[in-house]
Amino acid sequence: MKRYWKISLLSIAMVIVLGTFYLQSGLAAKDNVKIEFKKISGDEAELNDLVLFGDYRIGDMTQSFRQVSTKETLILNNRSFLEEVLNNNYLPVFEKLIDEHRSFMRGKDIYGNSFFENENLLAYAGMKRDFNYSSIDYTLDVDILDKKTNDTNSFQYKVPNANEYGWYDVEDVQIFDGILSVIVRSSLTTGGEEASLYTFDMETQKLVNNEKIVSTSTVENGWSGLILNDNQSSIQPEEYILIEIESESYENEQSFPSGVKETFVYNKETNVLKEVKMPEELADAIYSSTIKDGRLYFSNVTEKGFEVHQYDIEKEQWEAVEKFDKPDMKNGYETTYTTLMNGKLYSTYLTDSGHILFIGDVTTGETLYEGKIIVDHPDYTKESLYIHYIE
């Protein structure tokens, strides 16, 4: 029996550790918040696969949660060790892909920017980092699945001149007529960032072209960077991507920064980059924008509700402004979260009677769904709930 004492001791320790996790989780569960929706108007089908991330403050404790439409509220900071291991909590679009193409999805970084899907193909491009003694090598790892035959086409491409860059991120993957297009954002060791397009012939697995789309300049006493806004919850074909160049500089340590922003729309198929002259009220609107049917849509929170500004990409002109009046909105700027996805406006905002979830069609101004966000907790107050992200 003496030779088994280490195994027995290890088993007892594991029982204690796991028991402690479950006890802590069980005690915390007594105070867990539960989120539900009560329809005011519209179609409840609009809630399907909608994911809300938020926080709920209970005394001195803050609970972070994830709510997928009408399913169970998942408390993110009360999970046991085993729950952390077993639950990946992917967005519904990726849960579907993992369920249908488990072998293909295995071992991949699950980010919306890295995937593309159409009727016949599912494509992935991710950046691998190989650490050497004196440098880091970067390799584009490409995998393309034929959904009808279940055959895969896999190849790698080692990025040249990697010593000139600090990091690389894949921002978009598309397929046009047998050509795989990958947009990559990278940081320069000399300062600034750039976005580049890599195109590959899928049949020969060869690089067709590598060209710079846009880059920022080095800013003395400041910084510069890029924002590429692509809909991460959608991996369907998309013709355009929105790009913003930001820079800030300081005259001295006591001065306020002076900033510059330039906005561009890039056609992924024709490789044409066009500047978009943004109105002053939409200076930060790239964080709440979407692209649909050749138009850019930007949302703006006002004292009376929401505005959605439309920009025709081909005509290069601003068009109608759709307004969603919400006279019962309380402290709109401080308690509102708004985003645009797939041609729809999604917003949560606070009223005197509680939080509201609103979904509207940006092309028509039609209300698609409006409902109350019901918080099931004995200590609920309207100011305790904060929604900070919707997918």
C-alpha cells in the first residue's frame, strides 16, 4: 500500500480543489442575476442568436454575464474550473460551424475576421507565430473546405521581411472567382501601422499578389494606428471594408493632444480605396457602423433617440438620415449601447421603467423589435445593469 500513497494523496487533493470550486460556484449562484425579455412590439424572432454581454452590480460585487437570446444567463465570473475548461462560449455562428464541421474547425483560432463562408466553401486564414532565438517568423495558415465533397485545401505562406514588423493580425478573408483574398493589419517596428492585401490562387496555392492598402506615418511625440471595421458576427461574402486612420500628437507634456482622423472604404474585389468625408457629428461613428448593399450606415445617439446616416459608396455622397425617436430615453449618452450589424440597428437604453432592447431596420426606419430587459434579482435597481456589447 505504501507505493500508492502518492496517488491517494493526489486524489484527495483533487477532490478538495474541485469541491471548493463547486462550493464557491454554488454559493455565488444564489446571488446570480437572470436576464429575460418581455416584448413590447415587433417580432421575437429578431432575438434569435442575439448575444448580449454586460455587467450587473450587486453591492460591492460586479457580475459579468453573457446572454444568448432567450437562453439561460451565463455568469462569466462565477464559473468553476471545469466550466472554464468545458465551455468555450463561442458566438452562435461558430457554434454552428463547430457542430457541422468539427474536424475542420479543430485547432483554429475562432475569430470572425479569420473565416469566410459561402454556399460551397468554408475558408480560414490565421497567422502563426514561430519564435526563434533572435527573431519571430510569421506564417499565414490557410485551410479551405469544400462543403459538398468534404475535401480540404491547405497551404502555408511565410510572410517576408517579418523583422520589419512587430505583429500581424488577420482582419478579413474573402473568395472571388477562385482567388483567396486575405487582409492583414500589422505594426511597423519604426512606428505606425499598415493594412496589406494578400491574394492566392486556390488551385495552385501560389501567391498572386501582395500589396499595401493603406499605412500610417510615424508621429513624433504621439502615435498613429488603423481601425478596420468588419462585421465579426458575419462570415458571409462582403464587398467592402471600412478603414480609419487615427493619429494624435503632443506639442509638449502639458499640452492637450491634437488628433486627425481619415476614413476610407475599400473594395475587396477591385482593390479600390476611396476616402469618405465624415460629418463632425460622426467623428467616432466607425465603432457603430455597418455596410449593406453598397451603402455605409453610421449611428449617432442624440438627446431624442438615434440617427442612422447613410452614405452611397458608388455615388460618393451622403443620403437620407433615418431617425428613431425615443422620448423616454434617460441619460442617453451614459446609459446607451448602440451598434449596427447586417443592416440593423441594435440598442439598449435606460428609461424610467427600466432597460429597453430596440432593433430597427436602418434601410427603412422600421421598428423590428422592442422589448423590456427584465432582471430577475431581489436587489435589482435600474442603475445596476450595464450592457456593453451586442453580437
